[in-house]
Amino acid sequence: MYRADIDAPAPPPLEPLAFLQLAGHPLRWRLLCELGRSDRRVHDLTALVGEPQSVVSYHLGRLRSAGLVSARRSSADRRDTWYALDLPRVRDLLAATGTALHPGLAPGAPGAGPAAGARVLFLCTGNSARSPMAAALTVARSGGAVAARSAGSHPKPLHPLAVRVLRDEHGIDISGHRPRHLREVAADRYDRVVTLCDRVREVCPELPGDPPAVHWSIPDPATAAAGGDAYPAFRRTAAELATRVDFLLADLSRPSGTEPVPA
């Protein structure tokens, strides 16, 4: 799992048939599809799938036990829990399942790159770490095909550890980044808007064209600074963002009008 779960043991190994049986349940498949698009809370999911909370919670528990879904307390409201799909684990299980069915289904076939000219906006509170890191990773990992911007609801100076971790771990220089308020970017059009913290999600403005909104519930690594060496927290955040960005770029490569259809 690329993020810490709440009181979750290490996920068990899953054989291809067991994975298919787990993910192939119609409601669980719908939950996986929704969590593949954005982190969600239970009440978000109940509204999206039209099922009672008790039913949704039961199936989320099954998915968590298998290590397909993780949970994290909200940093905005500790009574809330955000659920996220462990995309790398699901990717690996899908690849193993395909390979088990037929060698010709093994991964490795070339895929389409992200749509050239796509525009992504990343938002967090301070625009000092998570959102500028995500924007820089998006530009770098798309080879410049995707334009990415970032902003915050309460901008503050760029965190030096964000600069250091991208330079040392990913070879990207963000030292020239200027934190900006989300008002400065709200008039432009985007293909995706990604909120990176629970607080800014609540104040994200309506944007021209009503672009698809995605939420990644990622804690602020700067909060670790008070406890000593915060660099490992920034390193983990950068690694999670890199993983998330890769899947976002794959989603941007999907032709318009081919969104997955829930079962």
C-alpha cells in the first residue's frame, strides 16, 4: 500500500481467482470504480451507489481486508474517514490475473501517452509543498505533454524540504515556484482539478467548464517538522504523489467519452 491505513494488517496474497471473485461482485466493482476516480467517504459512496451505509461499509471492509482499499482519518474533521483505492496493488493483481489466463495478456504492450495539451490544477492549503510537488511531477512525468498549475487557499512560502526532495529523489527543480492563491487560477479552464488536502476540498471554487474534480487525501508532510526530521515524510509524500500522478496521466490518455461505466 502506498499510504498508511487505519489499524490495517499487511494485506494477504490473493490468487487470481480469489481476486476476480472479490472484485467481480457488482457492488464492490462499483465501489472500486468510484475509488479509482477519487478518494471518498462512506456517505459519498452511499450517495453514488444508492445503497445503505451498512451495506457499503460491509463491502468496504471486505476490500480493506484484501488490501485493495485503505482508510485514513480526515485532517479536516476527525469524525470522517477517507477511503482510497490502492492502485499499484490493483494494477499488479490485474496483471497477474491476465497473465494467469493467457501469456499473451501479460503487461508490456505500448499504451497511449497523456493527451497533449491537457491542463491539470492541483490545490492544497498552503501551496507550499503538496500541490507544487504534484504539478512539477505531472509536467516531468508526462514529458511536458501536460500543463500543470498549483495554488492554495492560504498560500505560504515554499517549503525547503519540498525543493530538496524533488531535487534529490526525482531530479526536478521547483526552487522558482511562487505560491499563489486559488483566486489567481480560478478563471482558467482545466481538464482535471485535484484537491490534495481535506480542508481545501471544502472551499474549492466552481471553475469554468466544470472540470472533473478528483480528491487525494494526503496529509501535509510539513506537520512532521515539529517531531524532528521531516525529510522522510516529504519523501513518502513525493513517492505517493508520483504514483498518483502516473495513474492520473493514464486517465488523461483515455479518449473523451470512454469513462468506465459502473456495473
